[in-house]
Amino acid sequence: MHTTPLRGTGSGPSYTPGVRSVLVALAAAALMVLAFPPFGVGVLVVPALSLLLLEVRQGRRPGVVGLLFGWAFLGGLVWWIGELGLIAVMPLVVVFGAHFGLYGWLLGRARAWPATHWWIAAVGGWALMEAIRVRFPVGGFEWGLAGYSVAPYAWARSAAQWIGVSGWSVVLVALAAGAVLAIDQRRLRVEAIAPAVVVLILTVGGALWPATPDGRPIRVAIVQGSTPCPLTHCLNERRATYEMHLALTRTIAAGSVDLVVWPEGSTGGLNADPVLNPDVAE
């Protein structure tokens, strides 16, 4: 008996994606990189996500597609960390890129679901993936969240007062997933129209009611003490870096500022950690 596999089910003995899938994943990653600084063409985030989701829905090996996208996107986004050596950048790219691979694999399991259910899985899955990515396996690595891509636009920053960065991620992925369904089924669907209406409302609302500060102004001093041995490593470097920041801070006139900000790397290590050293904490 002859049977014809459903389109996009990825049937076949191969465990590697086809050439098209690889090229689409890399193209989506390239567009995603261009959506973020230093390029900052935020509008490209929707076609980037649409390409990725379309290939995950229709192409072969959606998990591998997601993984390739994650590695290429994060590699292109945080390449500058490589100035500290491959040991600094490779674990970030490999580990955090795996989140996109898991997302692609799980969403690939939903291909046979009704279109609306797939759309919900695509949007909700992305939101959950981002929430996990900023917390596991280490917290605080928020580079590349989809919502940050629209930060260059004043109306988007104003609208963030209502929905935040995570809200923008949800809206953008919803728009992209709706576009994928419209392409896949060759007709306009409510899943594509509704997010577009939301974007329009947020755009107009952000332009008409910009976010404005409502507290009293504060005076801030930013201290950048650097390191005693730039581009190299030296004995007691962390302690010396901390002491340079402390010396600079002591030049600020008492009572002239409300807040003093030190950068990351200004403390830490065994002999300059405020948690481990009472004199540093004091």
C-alpha cells in the first residue's frame, strides 16, 4: 500500500536537516542579529522569527533547525565576548543556544495540532523558553530576548510601560506565528490579524502617551576604575581593581550625589568579594 506523508512531518530515515533547512535557519539568525545593536533594525525581528517558525513547522528536524538558529544567532550577537577568549564565549553560545533547539523540537511535536493550538504552542512556548533561558543554567543572561529588538523605537519603549520586554516578545512571536499560519494555509487568519491589531494599538498608544519619569531627579556618579593590568592578568588583580574603584569613589565630594554605580568586575574573587570579606563589605 502506498502512503503519502503529510507535508512538514519530517518523515524519512535521516536525522540531519536538509540544505534548505540549514540555510533558512542561518538566514533567520542573520536577520535576528541585524535586529539588535549595533545594527538595530528592530523591524527585522518579525521576518526573522517568521522564517524560523515556518521552517520548524514545515521543514525537517525542527530541533536541529532551532539549535542551528540559536547557535548562529547568539554567536553573531555576543561575538565580542570572544575578546576574553573562546572559553568565555563558547559555553554561552553552546548552552544557551540549546534552549532554541529544545523549543524547536517541542514545537515540532505540535505540527499535527489544529492551527490555533499550534499558534498558542508557538507563542506560549517561546515565552516559556525565554523565561527559562534568563534563569537556567545561570541567571541574568538576557541578551537576545525578542522584546529588546524594538527598543530603538520611542513608541515601543513607551508601550513597554504597559507590557514590558516579555510582553513585547509575546506580541512579536504572536505576529510571526500568525504570519506563518497565513503562509502555510494560504489565507489570512485571525491569528495573524489579532497580533497586528495589538501592535497597531501599542504603536499609537506609545506615541500618544509616552512614558515619562514621575519621581524626583537623583544625582548619579558612575565610577569606571578599570584594572591595573588591562588585557592581561596579574597577581591580586581583583583586589587591586576593587581598590582602584574605591580610591576613585573617595574623590567624590560627600553629599554631592545620591547614588554611586560601580560596574561588573569591580569586586569579586576570593579577596575582593563583599560577601566573603567584611572589610570589603564595610
